[in-house]
Amino acid sequence: MRLFEGVELGAKGAAINAAVAVGLFSDYHQAVAAMVRPVSECLPEPGCAAQYARIYYIFRRLYQATWDVWDEMAEIAQST
């Protein structure tokens, strides 16, 4: 996993999309090269594979458990 410089990286992603959309960059590769700075890399530890698998299993259950909530939020958004 690469770690990148800065905070609010979701906002940076939106800015990259906007920059490509308005033509400041011809494509995403060019925009990312100009706007994103990797600072380090974090590699998984092979000895922790079982723990990673367990955490991922929990993440998947949590993610799936929120689907109904997101459906309800979408219904509210569509009714306003």
C-alpha cells in the first residue's frame, strides 16, 4: 500500500476529476502524476496473513450490513 502526502485525499481525488473534466490535464495519468506525491510504502507482513484474513472477513460483514442503510438513504435523497 502506498501512502501519500497530504490530508483530505478524497477531496484531492475530486480535484483530480475536476481538473481532467475541465481540460487542465488530458487524462488521469497526467493529473495524478502532477497532483499526487507518494511518501512511503507499507508492505504486508507475511506472518500476519491469518490476522489480515480475519480482519477482512469482519470488514466484509460490516460492509454488507450497511447495504440496507444506504438503500434507505437513497430513498430519502430521491424523495427530496
